[in-house]
Amino acid sequence: MNRGNSQVVAMIMWGLSLFFSILSGLLFFLLRRHDPYVHTQAKESLNWGITLFIAVLIVSFLEIRILFTLLGLVHLIFCSLGIVASLQGKPYSVPFSFRIIR
């Protein structure tokens, strides 16, 4: 797959991550192993999805509603930055994300 197609696929993956956090990253991680750029970005998305899931679990126990809003906003920002970086062909690494999948 050429570099332009890889960028578009990675952009679609980050866009889907807005709505299907862990599932999008996992799907592209498993199906796009042959494409190094998409595979790397899928790992980042999957790691971010897992980190977000853990954060949501913690916040749900704290029952502070404003933190849910902040998590949603942070998720929107990080996925948007992933989309922009993918369109530019640059690798994007989400800050504050646990690196569970290497």
C-alpha cells in the first residue's frame, strides 16, 4: 500500500476512534499488520482507548460529572490531533497514554 493510502486509512482509524475508542484501534491493529504506518497508529489509538477506559472507570467511582466532560474533551482533542497528523503523514503519539501494546 502506498504512503497516501496509508495516511487516509490512519485518518479514518482516528476518526472512528472518536466513537468506537478501543474497537477501532483493535480492528485496524489486527487487520493492517502489513502496513507499518497504520499498524503503529493503530497501536497508539488502542493504547489511548485502553487508557481512556481505565480513566472512565476511575471517574465513575468518584462520581464527579465534570471529569466525564473533561475526559470527553481530551478524547476529542487527542483524536483530532491524530487525524491531522495522519493527514500530514506524521506519526502521532498520544501524551498521557499508557503504552500497554508495544
